[in-house]
Amino acid sequence: MRFRNNNMTRLQPAKKPPAPEWTRPGRPWRTAPEQVMVSRARAGSAEGLVETHAAVVEQAKLNVGYTTIRAPVDGVVTNKQVQVGQVVQMGQPLLALVPVEDIWVIANYKEDQIKNMRVGQPATIHVDAYDRDYKGYVDSFGAATASRTSLLPAENATGNYVKVVQRIPIKIRFEKGQDPQHVLRPGMSVVPTVLTNR
């Protein structure tokens, strides 16, 4: 009996597949334009979503660019005030950069020593640390004496006139290519000599 019931079940016809949507009653052909409008609205919404996500991606790229700090000159980093992974604020000092390509000396010459000095004159700069002379040239003259530009200018007592020879800051630049290993550092002791006869 069991065998017969199983065979009967097997011999029953399979269910009919559903009729295509366009042949079903209650779904007339005239809904096709409405479906096109709905599809167009969905496509417009999807395009807007794509544009929104593209803007988010562009903003993320811009933010990543802000995490890379590029120096305008070659130099040596000193006085580092941050650690890896630390969050920083806009305007917060992170480090100091000492340029190594463009170096100069500020020499304070007495005012009676500069009468024959001119911008562009050659100079020699003796660096005590390396006992070596470097070539340079006069770049510029200070706009005021060293005592006028100091933090606390020297003032004579009222009624006492004592002539004190003032010093004028002279900027002397090193000629390029003399320090390929960048051994010269700010603050080193030097003895500059301006060759005024040239």
C-alpha cells in the first residue's frame, strides 16, 4: 500500500508555472509608463547617492593630504614637540626646522669699519670648529644698530654724554656648494672678513 501511494504521488502532474506578468488579470499594459517613471526616479536617486559618496571620498582624500606635512625647504628637524599617534590642533607648533641649504652669518661690525663695505663684496668666513675658511659675500646691512634692535637697548644716564661706537649688523651669506655634508650649524663661532679692496 505504501508503494502504491508513493507511485500515485509521483504520477500526479507538476504544478503549472506562473503566467507571465503581462498576461495576469488586473495588470493592464498601461502601467508600463508608470513603471518607467518609477524606474527613472530610482535611477535619479541612485545617481544622487553616487555623487554624495564621491564627495565623501574626495573629502577623505583631502583629509589624508592634511596628515602629510611638507617643509618648504630642506633642513634638520629639531625641538620636536609631538609623538607618533598624537592628535594635534591647528596652529600648534610641532617642531623647528633648521635650513641647511641657505646659511649666513650676522656679523656686528663697528660703525667706523663699514665705510668701505658694499653689498656684493666677497668675504671669507673662518669657522673655528673645523679650522677652515669658507667663501661668502655681503648680502645686506642692518636697518639699525644692534643696540637699537636689542631687547633692552642701552641708555646713557641723563646729562652724561659718552660716545659709544655702535655696531651695525651685516648679513654675510655663504656661497653655494661649500657644505655638501651640511656640517655648518646655526650658532657656531666664526670670524668673518670682508674684502673691501675688491
